[in-house]
Amino acid sequence: MSKPDFTPEEQYLISSAKTAAGAGLLFDLAYLLPSVLLAGFGVYTDEIGVVVVAFAVLVGFKVFERSHARKWDPVWKRIFQKYDEAIEGKD
């Protein structure tokens, strides 16, 4: 198998994926835990507004995460195509 020729942008994604194995979990916990605690507090105190804020925080972070990921989706697709071509022996 010949080594694929990656662009600097593709190499950046590959390197960041190798080094940031646990970063995704930390990012998720950084907004999930406070949101769950806020929602629990809202339910406990019977304040629907607090529950709505907790839900808005969850949705906001998920929208941000998805919009950021969508930027890199075409680059990931090219990386996987290059790996497939290298495995099949194409140049």
C-alpha cells in the first residue's frame, strides 16, 4: 500500500484526531453536566423557565458542534477516499 499524499488541511485533521482522543468527551461533559444539573434544579423547584434554559443550552451546543463538524466533513471524505485508493493500489 502506498502512502496517501495528504494536503496540509487533511494532515491537520489527522493529527488532531490522533492527539485529541479524549477532548470530545470533555467538551460533551462541559455542557451536558451543567445542563442536566440545571434541568434537575428546575424540576426540583418547579421552575419551567430553568428547564427551558437548560434545554436551550443543550440545543445551542449541539447546533454549534454540528456546524463546526459540517465544515470538516468534505475534508474527512477526501481523507477516506485517499485511504481507500491507497488500499486498492490506485494512485
